Amino acid sequence: MLVVGLACLSASAFARDDELEAYSAVAMGTGGAVGAKSMQFSFNIKEFTSDEQLQKYAALLKEKGQDALRRALEKENIGQIRPAARVGNPIAIARKRQTESGSVITIVTARQMPFIEVYNSGRSVDYPFGFLQVQLDAKGQGMGKIMAAAKIRFDKKKGKYEIESFGNQYIKAVNVRPEK
């Protein structure tokens, strides 16, 4: 499940010279079907998503729903997330914000679903996004969380955006370190 989850989170290129930031990490399952499993992965970011672009995505989600957002994100490629020694998945949204102790990087991908998953049309196809968020210290090291399959929606009653993980995904990103 962890391998499948990271593969879904993670198809086109290996690390390139035009990357802005690059990190390596370990995905560690801490419960459920992924308990006690781990896998190395890396991600590189060529550019960060602007406030203006993020607002366009938010408006698209609010007005037309997550299917329209997914179609828009499938066209983006501002970086790569990939399990070690495997082909990765393009990053569609990458944001970085400074905190008192360092920074937080948030990544969203349009999840690539295997043919059999789409063919069977189970509940998982309603979770078309991958999500990674890492908290980094001043040295660029840290940890975070992974949602290999996520749903993003705008709750009109609460007036806010929500992200929901598919099932009981207990995946942590640990030993996050900058690549040199």
C-alpha cells in the first residue's frame, strides 16, 4: 500500500539542473495497511506557485468542483515527486511559507490512477490528488505528512476549503533533508 501510495503521489523526468529546491526523505507507514513499511523518496521544485495562480485554482474548485481542478492541475509540471529508483509524478502546486522556526512546504499533485483502479471505479477514484506537507527547520531538515489519495473541496456552509484523506492513510515523511 505504501509503494502504491507513493507511486500515485509520485511519470515524467528525473532530477534536473533547473530545480529551485530538492529534498530526499523517507515515507514511513505508522498504522493501518501501511504500518511498519517505509520507502525512500525525493522531490524537487522548479518554481513555487504564485498567490495569483493559487487564487485561480481556489476559484476553479469553488465554482466548478474538484474534477475541473484536477483537469487544470494535470497540465502543470513545476517539479517532480518520486519514490527512489522509480518514475515520479509531476508537482502541480508547490507553496512555501516561512515560520518562526523555519519553513513549511506544501505540495499537491494530480494523482495518477492505475487503469484497474479507474476501471473498477471504486471509492478511491473520488480522491484524485496527492498531498505532501513538510515542516523544515533553519537547516532545511524536518518531517511531515503524506496523503497518497486526497479529496479537496470547498464547504459552502463553513465557507472554507477542506482536504480529506482516503481511508486510514498513516504515512509520515521523515528524515527530510535538502539534496546537494
